[in-house]
Amino acid sequence: MTQKTKLWSSFKEAVADIPDGSTIAFGGFAMPGTPFNLIKALLEQGAKRLTLVANTTGGAQQPRMPDIGMLVENGQVAKVICAFTAATRPTDVLPFTKYYESGEVDAELVPQGTLAERMRAAGAGIPAFYTPTAVGTELAEGRETRVINGREYLLEYALPLDYAFIRARTADTAGNLRFHRAQRNFNPVMATAARCTIAEIDEPIVPAGSIDADDVHTAGIYVHRLVQVPPAPEGIWPAKRQEKKR
Amino acid sequence: MSGTKGLNRQQMADRVAREFQDGWIVNLGVGIPTMCSNTDIGDRDITYHSENGVIGYGGVAAAGEEDLNLVNAGGQNVTLKPGAAVVHHADSFGVIRGGHIDATVMGAYQVSMTGDFANWKLKGQKGGGIGGAMDLAACARRVFIILEHVTRDGSPRLVTACDLPVTARGVVTLVATNYGLFEPTGTGFRLREIAPGLTVDEIRAVTGGTLTVADGLREIAVGG
């Protein structure tokens, strides 16, 4: 059945049809823009053999929020594509790392700008591109490079997605989105790269036309399902990170 | 923790921040580099860029006044300076790859005399933490590194060649350690300024390659 409205009444319903084996990207950089509620719903929905795309697998900070590590612990993940399989500081341990080290879950480690650009390319019909990033490193070993105007570049391929889970501050019923501050991060590019983008929204969703066309950050054509985040504790909201003593 | 000798973490960051020129766009990495934003830079106009797309952030937000949707690269809740802008991640790395970053400051495990550096993977580790480091290293106009001069067991971190997997090759132009301010020369390191309480001989003993010393070697100004 085709649903005409983009408004979904619950996270559970919005993720119910996600099949095993899907490639799903999660927006977010640290707390801002991370679709915690959709991740939690996916944990309960139980789809397996997933390939997940995100900046990090999460779990290094307190309080711990819904993250890729939890989906891995729940046996739902085959592979992760991300910029961190380990934390920046060697003393921080990601829950994901032990599953990766034991070979239970595969991972593709991608420089953060290359990760973003691979999704931008997928959404913009560019099959591959050359970048100077990672040239001369272990990541470039055995891969195609090309010298252009005297500088060496590495070939990187577009990364298309089945689903993007994103979070925004404001949405209208046409799916047009606005983000608040650093909430934006990967979310707009992931939305363009996905066949189906599901967005969790902070504020009450407004009628189409309420956001001026000039003020839209992500056009509604890229957004297929909207779910309003309920107040805490039912809804999950960014929390203040607990700073560790160093 | 900072070493037992020489500069503390904030003093290392201060020394690097004094290199920033009026009008520069600067990216600060996680850890000690973040502390460059605490340095009093006088009337110089510096725009701090964070890889998550925040251009023009200011200091850390006061307790109780944090916007939980506004963070720097280290995930700290920061403030915005007048004139700030936010772009998405692909555009933020377009800023980086496009050559719009005048300087990036990063931490590292090792820096080589040829300007290679390593900061994403430990020896024998499967995977690692790259984040935005490889993009910044390859594309910022200047790469400055801040690190402790020696490891916990006393081995040099300024080495002839990195034995850890590198982040980029031949890009580092300035290195601040707790012992001094250095430049890779290809055959060693040039000591530009020395930390209070250190001697050239002490530094030479724990630095890879040939240590050359700037004419009229100055002591790094600290405090005040």
C-alpha cells in the first residue's frame, strides 16, 4: 500500500519494513543530529545482516546513547563503513572494537571527508571521484591512483544507500527540513544518497508552506518518512556528555 | 598527561597559536590542539573551522548555557562567534580539500624528519580512528603537530621514519613538543625555540636524525 502522507505515527512503524541485508546510514557527529530514536526502533525491529554507515560506531562516551555498537551486540550487523573503528584516544574503548577484532563483524575504514563525499557522489549521480586524501597511506595500498596536474589522487567510489536515518530540528509535511547548528553534519548528504530517508524531528511538524522555500536545508524530495520525537523519557534527546578526567 | 619537563599542554598550544596570522582559517584537532582556542590571540582575526561544518566557533560554552546541538570536533559544547556559519559534512570537507584551511593543528604519535606523521593507528592494531585527519593532513595549507617529545618509556616521537602507519607524507611544517618548537628538515629537525629548563644536548639525545639549532636560539615565552 502506498502511503501518501510522509507523516508516520511511530518509530516502530517507520522502520517495520526494513529487510535483512539492507545498507543503512545513520547521521550524526557526536550527539547532534544522531537519530537515536530510529536506532532504538531498529534494535527492536531486529533486521539482520545489515551494512551500517556512520562516522563512528559509538559508545566511547557517557552517557551511552543508542549506537551501532548496540546493533552489533544485538547480532544485527554484518559490516560497518565508518571513519573510526577505534576511538581517537587509545585509552577509550569502543564496544564495537572487540567484535571487529574477533572477525565477527567486517569493517571498512574510510577517511571522514571521503565518506561524506562518497555519499554526496551517490546522491548526485557521480560513480567515482579522485581525492588527494589517503594517498601514500596504508589505505591506498593496491588501489587505483592517478596523477592529475602533477599531484597524485586516489580513486574512490560512490556509496549508495538503501536507507538513511537522520535527525532534524524542523520539518514540514512535504518533508522539507531545517537543522539546528551542528545537527546538520552528515544528514543532508545521507538523505540524497538513500532510496528511503527516514527523519526524526525535534519540533512539531508544520504544514507545507510554513518553511519558506529559501530557508530549506534539505529538500523534501529527499525525505520519505517523518516521525515526531516525543518528549523524554519516551523520546530520546541529546544529553550533556560527561567529561572524563585526563 | 604532560611530561615532567618543559611546557605543559596549554603552553604547547599557546606557542602554536602564536603562529596563526591575522585572517587565517584554522582547524583544531581533538585533544591538546583544541586548547589553541583558549589562547589570547590579541586583535588577530582567526576563524576556527570544525570538521562537522561549524565555521567560526568560539570558546567552550559556560555551564548551564550549552546548546547540546552545537559541538566542535572533540564533541565539546562550544559557542558561535558573530559571523559564524554552519555547512553540511560534504561541504565542510570541501572547505578542507579545496585548500581553504590555512592551518590545521593535530596531535600525533610520531612525526618524521621528512614531514610524515602518524596519528590514526597503533602498532598491530586492526582498524583505527581516522576521523578527518587524513583529509586535513593531505589538504590543509599548513600542518602543525603538537605532541609530547618522548613516549612513556622515553623513546623519541620525533623520528627519522615513522614505524606506525602514516596519516600523510611530507606535510608537517611545524612541531611543538614540551621540549621546544621544531621544523622537519629532511635529515633531522631544526630547533627553532627551546622550552625553559631544557638544554640542546638533552633534546638532541631524544630526537631522531640530525638536530640543527636556529641562530640566536630563543626560549619559548610562557605564562603572562
